[in-house]
Amino acid sequence: MFGYESPQFIVRTTDGPIEMAVSGDTTTVYDLLIVGGGVNGTGIARDAAGRGASVLLVEQDDLASYTSSSSTKLIHGGLRYLEYYEFRLVREALIERDRLLGIAPHIMWPLRFVLPHTPEQRPAWMVKLGLFLYDHLAPNMKLPKSRGINLREHSAGKPLQDRYKKGFVYSDGWVQDSRLVVLNAMDAANRGADIRTRTRMTGARRVDGLWEAEIEDMAKGGTTTVRARGLVNAAGPWVARLLANQLELPNSKSVRLVKGSHIVVPQIFDGPQCYIFQNPDNRIVFAIPYEQRFTLIGTTDVTWKDEPGLVEISQDEISYLCESVSRYFKENVKPSDVVWSYAGLRPLYDDAAANASAVTRDYVLDLDTTDGAPLLSIFGGKITTFRKLAEHALEKLAPVLPAVGGYSWTADAALPGGDLGTGGFEAALNRFRDAAPFLSLPFAWRLMRLYGMRAYDVVGTAKSFADMGEDFGHGMTASEVDYLIANEWARTGDDVLWRRTKTGLHMTEEQRQRVAAYIKTKVG
């Protein structure tokens, strides 16, 4: 009906499956070397390891250090992408939204979004049509459908200025994005993958039908040569630079870096609902309940021309976000209200769109088999579709890399901690509290939301709160830090406080420093 097109795949000059002739000790040859520890890289590692392939993943920093921890943290189809006729992408994302909510219900949950309407925006009929498509574009969607509301009478209208009379509500989902990355890496490791953080690939070349790569241990120093039958370039913002610098290969595709920034302010409104606001420049901004006591506001779209890496929000972006929500809320939001901010670079496939907001969020998989050993480079993508992207990536590699063939298995397989059992999250939380009655409800809730059934491993053999070791503040104990070091590759205070958890937002600087010092005594 809508002419759904397939994801874009580019395959360059292959003469069919290549023969893998390996001399010497074949046990030292990985089936797949993956560069990049974001959601795409770890998702591919998980899927490939589950198919029986031997996998090595290297990440130059911590898992989810960049793009994958800097999102708006939504599992969504992308309502606004319908404006750009990206029906295939929205449909795929909506299907994936429901699947992800099923396999990781501890770190993901449904949300209801309120969209206030004014006559100067799109006509109401057009909004209704878009929401109808959003509700029905994918089959058998489980979340509640959209509907119109009277903001003068509905509780969701109370925080809004009186001039907003009509609105709409629709469903999408929330994800703790950096935890999603870590859980994929954990599951990959549980299935045999070798996950190495703080490890950088400094160069690679094809030798006798294999990839021979130099990797550098960024923490301890020293380089190692590894060999692999296939290479996946999932370097995110560095995808094009890795091709040009480390691999010294030509490439006709390019990535467009777009900076997205967010601010966190004290709670603006009561209730579990979120808001989506339309700005005069036609961009949209979300306001989302965050960490019980705050509101998350974002995002911006700013074209980035400099080198990729850590980025920060600008004063102009802070002002833009404050002004955007202040047009709608009764309570004026000021730059001085901001208690935390974060920014990241989205590595979008460059489709030559004039406006950064209009650049496609779809992905392109570029497969190069020119000289034997396959190289798959990933351009673009969004966090909601990472699992399907991984399936498509292995589907493209399978003809030239049989080790990653086999069946697709990740659609219904729970991520670590996600097997909550009968009754869902609330029932699992009650059982956890029965097993650890010394934990307060907020503390038990936080552990179950972060770790799911792995929360039992965090508590371990403790029979009292004191048994969990030093209390650093906001319920962060030595037992939890030790668990993150032992099981989730945490090596610094930022790893623990801002990526594995968000407890840093609730702590004082002195408490954060105590956590960092404790970790240093553990890992050096």
C-alpha cells in the first residue's frame, strides 16, 4: 500500500562465497571482528555469537560511551518520520518497539505522549491521520491506540498554558539506552564472544583471505595482532574515518554527524505522561519524566563539522530547549534550572538532505568483498532498530561468511535479567522484596529496573543492608559497584554513575568522588 522499500544494502564486486584457506593454528582465527561497542556493534556481536560464530568486539572507550548513551531514550517508531515518507523505517521500528518491550521489560516500559494542538500547526485532521497510520502501520501492535483529549478537562492539560485546548495522546516506549548496550554485550559474552573495552583497532589489512588487525590495549598499553574471517565496522561517528585511516580503503558513502543535546531540570509536572511539542521551526521537543525527581528535555539537531568525539551542549542549545518548552508549560523553564545536560553525535547516513532534522534515520549496510575477506560498514541507524539491523547485517554476511549463517533467534530471547516471570515487572519486584526484605521499596525498585532478575546477584548473600558494604549515597553500595566491575566492564566512576546507572544525578560531588576512589582501588 505504501510501497515499503527494503533497507539499503550495497554489495561491491563479489564473485560468490570465498574459500577460507587458513594456515597454522586455526583456533586463533575469529569468525568476526567487530569494531565499535555501541548498540549496533554489541547487537551484532550478540546475534552472531548466538549463531555459534566466534566473535571479538573491540571498543576504544567504555561501552555506550558516545551515541548510544546520548539518545532521548525512546523506543519508538518515530512519528515525525512519517512526514518524510519513511514508511518502511517507521513500520520496522514499530514492530521492533513491541519486540524490545518483550525481551527487556526491566529496562524498557510503555509511555503515553501528549501532543497539544494549535491551529497554526498542522491541521487537526492531518494529525489524526498521522496518528492513525502510526497506530496501524505495523500488525498486531500491543500498546494503546491514540485518541483526542480536551486539555481543559484532562489531567494532562493542567501543567500547560490555558491557550492549549485540544490535544492528542499516543503510545511509545522508554529505554535505559546505555544499559541496553551493556546487556547485549553481556549476552554476547555469555554466548562466547570476547568483549574488550578500552581497546582500539589501530590498523587492519587483508592477508591470505583473512583480516589481520592490530589492536591496542588503551588501559595497559601494548598491541596485539588478531585475525578474523570477517570485519564489521560499527564505529558509529568514526565509521568513515576508520575506513580511510585504519583500513586505508576508498568509500563512496559518507556519514553526516548531527549533534543532539538534552537538558535535565527539576520536575516540571506531575504524572507519568510525556509531552511532545511542535516548535515554530517545525522541530519537535520532548519533555519526559526522568529519574523520579526530574524532567528530561530534548533534543536539538545541530550539524557537526568537526572531528567526532565527546561533545557538550552549547548555551544556544540550552536556551533553545528552555524556550521550546516554556511556550507550552505554565512554569517557565530557565537555563539556570538545568541540573545536568548531555550531548552526543548521531552518525546518520548522509542522504544530502538540506535540513539536519530531515536527514534519514534509516541505515545503510555497505558490504565490501573486493579482495576476499568481507568488510561490512554500518552507516546510520537508530536505537529502536538495532536488533533488526543486526539480523540484516548477518544476513548480508552469511553468503561470504557461513559461520554467521543459521537462523534468526533474537526476536524473542530475553536480554540478561529480562526473564521476569509470571506477572511482569510488579510481580517480579514483589518477589524480590520478599527475598530481600531489608531493602526499601525505592532501593528495590531501582535495582529491579536496572538489573531485572540479575538484581539477586547484586544483593548476593547479604542478609541486611549493612552486608552490602559501604553506602556511597542514594542506595549505591559497594556490592553494586563490585557487581558492575565483575560483570559489566565498569572501570571508572563515570561508567558506574552515568552509564550503568544514573545515580550520579542524585549524588553530591563528594559522594561521586568516593565511588570513583573505591573503583580505583579495585581496578587500578
